[in-house]
Amino acid sequence: MKDGKKYTFYFVIFLAVLLVPFAGMLITGPSKSESSSAARLPAPVMVSEDENKTTINKDYLKQLGEYFEGHCALRQEMVTGYSLVTAKVFRTSSSKSVIYGKNGWMFYTDTLGDYTGTEVMSERELNDCVRTLKLIDRYCKANGSEFVFVIAANKNSLYGENMPYYYAKTTKPGNRVRLVERLKEEGIRYVDLYDVFAAENKVLYHKTDSHWNNEGAALAARAIHEATGQMYVERYNKAPYKVQKDFKGDLAAMMYPSSVPLEEEIYYDGGFGFDYEGKVESNFDNKIMTLGALGNNLMMYRDSFGSSLLPFMAESYKNALFSRSLTVQVRDIRSIKANVLIIEKAERFLPQLSANPPKLPATEIEGDPVGVKELEGAADSIRTSSVNGFTTITGTLKEGTYSDNTKIYVCVGGHWYEAYPFRDNGKECFQLYVEEFPEGTEIKVAGSL
């Protein structure tokens, strides 16, 4: 073969390989991305909100490129192949969301800040978390219900020996330890599942998933039930179960989307004593209602750790509502007539407590608060909004007018309440949720000295 024809042949082969991801989309359609944040197919023309005006999408080509990158043909196969090479040969992860550790263990990258101590809450943020939980506890006690806060430990907090050697574990107290110390001081009931799991001489988290296995969920449920004094069915180390190799880890699915390796999972015999109310796609649904056999009603705010935990909790309550909302809301609690409120947070999500103030009616303080002074400029920042007979009062504090431990009080028409503190775009804010009041009512804001 002459050189010219040889080079032309190589060029055609090279071009054909490059065109496979695009041409394949025309034949098999777009590939499903392993990332939930993958770009959607853009439109060359955009329609305004009132649908009366159309404009050219100036970023169409850029967006089209991003869509192709996330949905090209054979994407999952190519990602899987690349991940196998990086993991088996270089002992590292091809996914920004996954840390590939020792002995085939995988960890979620978002937990790295807790592990290394690089993402520690400030003292003010920590105080905001504590005050929020204290005020939730106060609301529950005022309304005759129980409150328990639950912390699910990060996987690398428990099994850090399987993290890569080049990540050094911090020796300083992290967010979980610091928060637990403050909860003890404030007398807030909590369950730190790190201590519960660390006391067990067995691995209770999946190697290729960021969560505990079903046996771990049973142990977590037992600890929570014991904290609330709720009757429950004992399964951990008691009930018979079978083992099946059919579990697909969320971390493995990110690295090997076209061929997710299976892990062993345990399944307890006999099923669970509850029914779902309404249609439920999976235990990851945003809201799930259940009907059980026992007397109390449960309102539980949970994250992804609560998905496998749900069956163990649901069967111990007559009625239960499980929500993935970041905001604790009175309408949820009242809808289920809850006499037990549980908030479960993964260790890496603890800072969320300082960013999402609850929508719970404030409990009035008897008499005037002692040792407070008016916070300069705070009253001028107030915004109010009223819905369904309640008014939300929100405001911002000026830098220098508060300390790390300042409690925020709001006086509405002569009635004093402690407000929820929270952080918003780096600013210290406060929020109060009270029964609707007449327009023109005087509002004052003060802080503890």
C-alpha cells in the first residue's frame, strides 16, 4: 500500500472511531448519564415566561456540547472501561464524586472535608445549629411530643483505615464531636450512631456504597427506638436472615455505570409489619406515609441514610410520615398528629442545620428576656410574609452587633420569642414563625449579652 493510501486509510479509521459516539446517538438514542446533574437537551430558541416573546439561545452550541458530553452513545461503557483502568492499574478513581480506597473500598468525596478537618463549622455556625435544635426541642415539649436528633456517621469516620494513604485523618474535633458536646450541655436528646457502630466488631456499611447495609439499619433503628422508649421488633443479632449478592452500590454505579459489581446484602425473614399509604416508587421518595401496628405517630425528617432505615421505623408506629425536606414544618407534624419527632442527618450534612430554619410556631417567653440589648439595625432589615394564619418574620444582623453565642429575641406587640438563627450567603440572619398579627404591630429585635 502506498504511503498516501495508507495514511488515508488510517485517517478514515480514526475519523470513524471519533464519530461512533455521535453516530450511535442517531441509531440507539442518547445514553443515560451516570450523573444526575448531566445537561439536558437545549433548545435553539427560548420562550419567555409569559410565552409572548422568543429569543435566540446564544449559548445553544455550548449547551449542546455539554449535552453530548453527558449523553453520547456508549458513554456508560467508556466511563466503565476508563474507571476499571484507573482503579485496577493506578488505584485511583475516575469520578470526582468517588474516592477509591484500599481493599476495593469506595468513599463519597463530599465526606473528605470532615475526614481531613478542612470543612469545620465556625463557632457561630455551630451555635446556630444548637439553637435551632434547642428551639425544636422546646416546641415539642410545649406540645407534648418527644424529639430526638440522630447523626449517621460518615463511612470514612468509621472505616478510615480503608481510605487512601495520601489523605490524612484530622486529629482535631470535627463537626460531629463538637455538636454532640453542645447537645449534652443543652440537654437535647440525641443518638450519635458513630458510637453505636464503633462498638460493634463487624463491618456494617457497604464497601461500594456510601451507606450502611440492612444489618446496620437494624442496629441504627434499635438505638433510636431505645432513645425514644418505643416498642420495637428486635432484629439486630436476633432475627434470622438470608444473604444475597444482589446489591448495587451508589458509588460503584458512578464508576462502573454499564456493569455495576454486586455486593452482598442481608434480608431479614418474615418481612415488616407495616403498609405504605398511597403510591411509593422507592424508599428514596420525598414523602412517604405508612401505617403500622403500634400506638404512637411518627414524623421523621431523614436523608438518604433513612431509606433503608424506614421499614425498621415504620413498623413501630401506628402512623408515620417520612420526609426528605430540609425544613421542619408544622403542617407536616400536624398532618400526622405526631407525638414523636425524629430528625436524622448524615454527618456531612450537619451544617445544613444552620441554613434551613424550621417553620414551627414560636413558644412565647414568659416575661421579658433577661440580659439582652437591642441589636442595632436588625429591626430595619425585617421582612414579613403571611400564609395560612401564620407570619414569618425574617431579618439580617449587622456584623459586629453579635458574638458567637448571641441568642436572638424578637418582640412582637409586647410578646417575646427566641428566633431561629441561620446563615444565608455568609450573613447572619434570624427567622420567627408566629400567628398572624395586625399590620403596624411594633417589632423589636434584641440579643443576649
